[in-house]
Amino acid sequence: MATTPPQLPSKIDLAIIGAGPHALTFATHLLQKRQKMLGRFLVFDPSGRWLSRWQQQFAALEIPHLRSPAVHHPDPNPFALRKFAESRPQELFPPYDLPGTRLFEDLCHDVIRRWDVQDLVVPATVTRVEPLHQRFRLWLQDGKSIITRRVVLAANNSQLQIPDWVNQIKSEYPPDKLCHSQHIDLRQLHLTGERVLIVGGGLTSGHLAVGAINRGAKVQLIMRRQLQAKLFDAEPGWLGPKYLKGFFAESDYQKRWEIIQQARNGGSVTPAMALQLRRAVRAGYGRIDEYCQIVAAEWLGNHWQVKCSDGSQYECDRIWLSTGSKFDVTAEPLLTEIVNTYPIPIVNGLPVLDNCLRWPGCELFLMGGLAALQIGPTARNLSGARMACEKIVPAIIKPRVSVAYPQIA
């Protein structure tokens, strides 16, 4: 959606960093509670438009529909997507009305229009968040800066997880012959006759495998355990009090972190994707090697030689890493000065925030995976965005909201 970027004032009340689904969810929830905030905040994203990175990632992997049911989307009304889809029921996929990618995208554009936020995204990369006395200065890539009273970091940035054996490869190799899933665009590839090795057992692996097979490749999936088929990446009980009550009652944040790991339990594919992959294997287009890990790889000039933990060896033309990413506040450049100026407990990369998802000591709020210790295992998901809004919005519109810390519900 082409829009006119807003003029950059010298000061604003609130800056939102990132323009993805989390940021859009926050903007609509904020305006629902306080319409007067329109005009008092700006959104910063390099693309200058809403949902740019989200759209690019879904298109690059040719993802046909979301994994989240129809109630999870950026509009405050949970039934907005179902109503929007009344004339397009064929774009809601079983078993829980999972919205098609185009349907979700169109709904988001409708949300952007209805909430009048289309002109709020500044096409700028924030390179530094400098803490001042009760303020922040955001430094932009072009050298300009802006003062803001409050910051919501909604970029959901994470660190790519690269296996150790990758860093031990001694031979030079073309960069497109070994890459992480986040750097793959299926639309640009011609793979007829190629052998593609995909590392990882999550849903992204499945999308990559299907995309490669559709382009004439033979695919091999390698994963360190059995292929897991689950409808969602965390049980639905994590969306409400069923599981969250016990999570919030846990005052030991190391234990909370362990609960999150157990709940997400590594990667999984949907039952529909598992069926698709097994059919591809039966048809001779691929194979799945479970309980298998790569220990070494060597580029031999025109193909890879790969050694596995069980002693087996493979040859392939490309290696794709679908090994996921992790959230680590100490590796987020935008938060370096915040970490130093306002030291707080950090548990395995996750900060211990107050009950409004505020960084103790300042008016900076976190959404997405970095807020998992206060939201639970679905913090990075669309449902987590809504849960984050329920905590942050009251603190923005009523600054004297209690900052009980640490949070024990």
C-alpha cells in the first residue's frame, strides 16, 4: 500500500519500532482505548509500510495459510476476520478456520484503513535507542534523530540459530549453496534435478520441502528427533488460564523459561503438512531421516559431502538450514544502551520485565518473543500480540498503572 510518509517532528509522545503484525495489533488496541492517541505516535520501519517483512516471508516460502485460527489477527474485535471472510469462506482452512495468507493480508489492509493508521509508518531504520532523562532519542540510519517519551519495541527480532558444524566448514562454497531459511526465496529458484538437504523438523522445513519438490528437486529432511505433527506450535491451553495460571504463579523465572521451552518443544509440522511430506516420500520425491544430526560438511567444488552422527554420509547440491531462531535481549543492538543504563535480571536471553511489559526503570516496552517470561510460550505469535496489548495499553493511557514487580498473578 503506497502511502505518504509522515513528516518527522522533533518530538513525539510514543514511538513504535517495527511495522509487523505485533505493531499493528498494538496500534489498533491503543486507539480503541484512547482515540486521542492518533497523531501522538509514529511507527518506524525501513520499508515505510505495514507488514512488509511479514508479507515477504510468507511469499518467499509460498505459505498458503496461517497456523493460527481466525480469531487471531490485529483487529481488537476477535470476530473481525470471520465477518470479513463471509463472502470468502473457501479461504478459511480446516480444522479451525485457519485464514488463507491472501485473506489475512486483505483483512490487515482493511484494519489499516478502518483505524486510519496508513500514514503513520516512517520509512526509516532505527539504529540506536539512546536513553535520556525520562526520554529517549531514536537515532535513524540517515543521521536524523527524534525525541520520544515512550518506546514500544515490536520488531520481534530474533537471532538465527546456526549449527556448530557450519562454522567448522573449511572449504569455500557459493553462499547460495548453504543458507538459512530466512534467506531463501522459493520464487527465484529453479531446482530441476537438484538434491536439496533440509535441516530441521519444523513447519518451515515442510514449506521448503514442498516448494523444492514442486520445482523438480529431490529433497532429504534431516531432523534430530521424530517428525512431530501438531496443529499448533503450543497447546491452545496456553491462550488462557488453563495453563497460564500456573505459569504466572511461578515466581522463579528460570523455571518459567524451562516451562516455555517444554511448551514449544522444538519444531513441529501441522498434520496436513506431515501427510503431504509422507506422500512425497512414498512417491519417491524425498526422504525423511529422523534422529539424525549432521556432524560435518565439505564442499567438493560442485556438491556437498555430509557426514551424520549415525555414521552415514550423503551427497547433495544445496543445504537449507531450517534450524529456527532464538530471542536474546543481549544480542539486540537497539537495546545495548538500555541494558547498560538500566540493568535488570536476564534469564537465558529473556529480560524480566514488569507486569506491563515495561523495562524497569524506564518507559520502554517489549512485545513479541522478548516478552515471553511475562506472556508465556505464545509471546511471539499473533495471540501473544493481543496478550501483550492487554498489559501495555493500560500503562500507556494511564501512566500511573501499578508496576508490581516481579509479576506473580
